[in-house]
Amino acid sequence: MTKKSKDGKLIHISDILSSALGRYRPARDTEMTRIWDIWDTAVGRPIAMNAKPDAFKDGHLTVNVSSSAWIHQLKFLEKEMITTLNKRIGGSLVKQIRFKIGKIHS
């Protein structure tokens, strides 16, 4: 199924989803979507393979991590990660990161 705009041009699915999410989901859900969109490039491949965002509320990002060794390492990188994420998002969205062992979804 293809969707076209009024001028006959094709509309990308991400534009449709962004529009729908903006109308029907709370702001914090769209903030989490923004974090997911930039996560892999913001933190780099080695970290992204072992840590994934899980929840976001009131500036606090919860990240599932594959092991306690990774939690230990990421705590040293927390401030740098916050700075990088906020820079890519274009605001001061993330204020703190909480790391916990959990399932890593690809």
C-alpha cells in the first residue's frame, strides 16, 4: 500500500508514523522514539550492541545493558553519552541515564 500527498508525490512511512505518533501518543513516547532513532549512531556500534534504551520519563533515560561489566563501563561514560544524545536531539532532553541488566532488542 502506497500513500501519496495531495500533489501526487509518495510519502515516506516514517513521515506518516511521526505524524500519527505526534497526534495520538503522549509527548514522552515521541521523545523515546527520538532517542531510539539516534541511539546507535550517538553511542557507537560496540555500545549499541550491548545497551539499548528501554524507557524515558522526566529526563531520566533507562537503558538495558547486557552485563554488569557493561554497566560498570557505561557509568564512566554517562556524562559524555548524555552530552552526545542531547546534541544530536537538539535540546536538553536527557538529564540522567540509569543502566540496568535487561533484554537487548535489536
